[in-house]
Amino acid sequence: MVPRILLRAFAFVWVFAALAPLRAGYLPAKINAPEPRREFRAAWIATVHNLDWPSKPGLPPQQQRAEMVALLDLAAASGLNAVILQVRTECDAFYRSNLEPWSYFLTGNQGSAPSDGYDPLSFAIAEAHKRGLELHAWFNPFRASATERSNKSAKHISRTHSSLMLASGTMKWGNPASDFVRQRAIDVMVDVTRRYDVDGVHIDDYFYPYPKAVNGRQVDQFDDSASYRAYKAKGGKLELKDWRRDNINSFVRTAYGSIKSAKGHVDFGISPFGIWRPGIPVKAGLDAYDHICADSRLWLNQGWCDYFSPQLYWRIGSEQDYAALHRWWLGENKKGRHFWPGIASSRILSSEDKGRPATETLRQIDIVRKSPSPAGPGHLHWSIEALRKDRGGLRAKLRESYADGAIPPASPWLGPGAPGPVYVAPSETNQGLHLTFKPEPSARWRVVQVQNGNQWATLRLLPAAQETLQINGTPAAVAIRHVSPTGMLSVPTVLARQ
């Protein structure tokens, strides 16, 4: 027997299709369409120092937009389904903000808006979604100055709250011990979550500043002794490094809860340094737990994120073995969150890792795919530069690896409800099959699959607000599902050509 909900879906498509001339002969069909493949495929787009976008500060807005479109076209053509766009590099903004000034790396003058008034984040979100790409907004929580420039906006935190800044080499850092500094970072993330249609909020590995090496020892780059003395004077009992870690733990826990309160379906992702502590499980490497006071294992154990992307930038079989680190982190995923490691594709044939082949990236993706994953595999490329420069012929290799289209895995802990079914009117045009959809408020995306012969292929995600879709050619059948904001699928509406 056909399930009642499926019969209802057939009825919906039939009724809606009857509203328009049915020229194509596509009718509801009892065909079992496979569920689309799930895999998160993303790349970071870095804006600090204009690493990825825009190519230099102060470009005309039209050129900025053209460069962004080119990157998003590249991401979609390469088979990605998400980008991680850096929108806060040094307590600044790549979007309209009442809290922080426009970024120097965008306009060439911190605090100055784009000359034609466009909003880069709104533009990037709209263009990403058109191409079936999720867009996650990436924030650096504590870095307040990435360079020695003196022309900071009068509204910048280093001018309005200079006493809360600490020198860190040539940079300035918001003191993580400050309640104000931690809350400001959370406030800007919540502000973007509420006002923009982002799919995720993302933070990187900069917590306390990385130390510098002096005579073989790691030495702190800044002095927070006054804050620690004040903490002790109020009766604080924690030792210095434990106190620092507690500051960061409080920040991560509060950030997660605040973003969920603002908009529950928006993913919160963390990309920490890839080694928690040397010796666990690899012997060599920076001690992130001690030196930057990042107890990232705790955050994963506690489920204070929706996806966890440690920067596993080393080769398989190296001293910091990618495979060993991947296994260890998987074992720490006590709450069953998404585990999507960062892969250093930009190190292919680089001075940083001479001779590293593009096949290393493919081997690392293969390890992820073959590992047990509670909600679906995934990975992030550092960074989109590797695809843009096509290091080692990476693009063709990824297109082959991504030949089977995929949608991001669902996050059922954020809400299990499935969206309503698809109402669709099919018609045949000179170009092929034309689909017209009725809006569905409970959906965020649609995913479309086509059948040719015995093979089903996933085309791509399209925004649920998109009213039409033109499919070139006339496939034997087409299956359309709605995707909820948390990634849950509706029952498929299947149409077959008669």
C-alpha cells in the first residue's frame, strides 16, 4: 500500500498542476526515488589581509561584486554546497552594523561605507543561495587590530574602549578576561544572525593569542597580569591558565546559547587548532589547551556547537598524522554533532609543504567518508584560493569526487520537523522541463533529483522562495523534496514522463 502522506503529496501535485496547461505529460508516479546524498562540502573565503576577497582594499563596489560572483561560481562549479565568508576580521564589519565600523579590508578606510551603498553580506548571501550554496558568516572574536595601521575609526573598539585592548606583537587583542569584550563578540554574532539570512555562524582558532617561540620556549605575546590580579583580589581561586580557559569556555557556551535563542536553526560552527594537546594522540605540535587556552575537546564533549571543524592541516602519515587526529576527534564527539574537519588544500604544491600533491586532499576526504559519522560526513577546504589557483589540478579532481551531488547533512537536534510537501506544475518548453512551485513556509530549500535510465542524479539545492526551475532536457522522472531549516526532508513529489 502507498502511505497516506504520499497519496496526499500526489494529490497536491495533481491539483496544483491542473491549474496550468499540462503540455509535458509529466504525472505523479509511484517511483521510489533515493534520498539525496548528504555531505558538507565547503571552502573558507578569507577577507583579512585580502587573502581571498576582495583582491585589495578599496576596490570599486562593482569590482567587489564581480569578484564575489566569480568565487561563488567557482564554488558551485567545483561541487561545493557551502562557503564560510569572513565578515569580522578585527572588530570590524563587512556588513551594515551599528556596533562596529566598516572594514578597512573592504573600503580601504575603516568606517567608510561602500561608495554605492551596497551591503556585501546581503549581496553574498543572495548570490550564494541562487547557486545552491549555504553561506556561513565567519567571525574572529577577539582580534582588534590585524596590522599596525593607525587610522582606526573613532567608533572602533580600540578607540572607544582602549583600556580593554592588549598588545600582541604587532596586533591588538580584545582582552578575553573582559566581560564587555566577550559580550561584544557575542552581540555582533547575534546581530548578524537576527538581521541576515545566514545559514551558519562560524568562529576560528584565535582565542588567546598564539605565543611566540623564544630560545625554543613558547612565550605569551601579551600581558594580562592586571586582569588576573583583579580576579584574584575578588577571591578567584583558579590558576592563570585555568582562569584563561574558563574565560574562553564561558564565551563559547554563551555564544552557542545566544545564537540558538536568536534563530534556532542557524548552525554554530567552531574551527579550532587541530591538536588539542601534544601526545593526544600525536606527539608533536602546539599545545592549544595551554598556549591559547582553548579547551576545544570540552566544547565538543559538551555539544556547544552544531559542527566542529578542527584544522587538520597535516598529511596522512606525517608526524601530526591527519588520520590519527581524525580518529581521535571522532571519539570525542560525545553529543553526536557534525564533525567536518578542515583540510589544507592551499598547501598543495606550496612553499609551506613542498611537493604536497592534490591527491592528498582526495585521500583525506576519503578518510572522512569511510569513517562513522552520526549525521553525515563533511569537510572544509582552507581556502578557496586552492580552487581559484587550481593547485595541482585540484578542480578537476574535486569535480570527479563530487560528481554525485550532495546536500548538507541535517541537524535533527535543532528541530526534527519535516516540511510540507511540494506543490508543482510541470510543463514542457523548447529547452526542456519547466517546473513552477507554490511557496511552502516551512521549507528553506528544495532539492531536485532527475532520473535518466536507471540512474538518479541530484541537481542542486534551490531556495524554497524560488518560484520556477528550468531543467534542460526531458528526464524520465523528477523528484522534488522540501528541505527544512534544520535539513529535514519532506516526502518526495515524483513526476514521471508518460
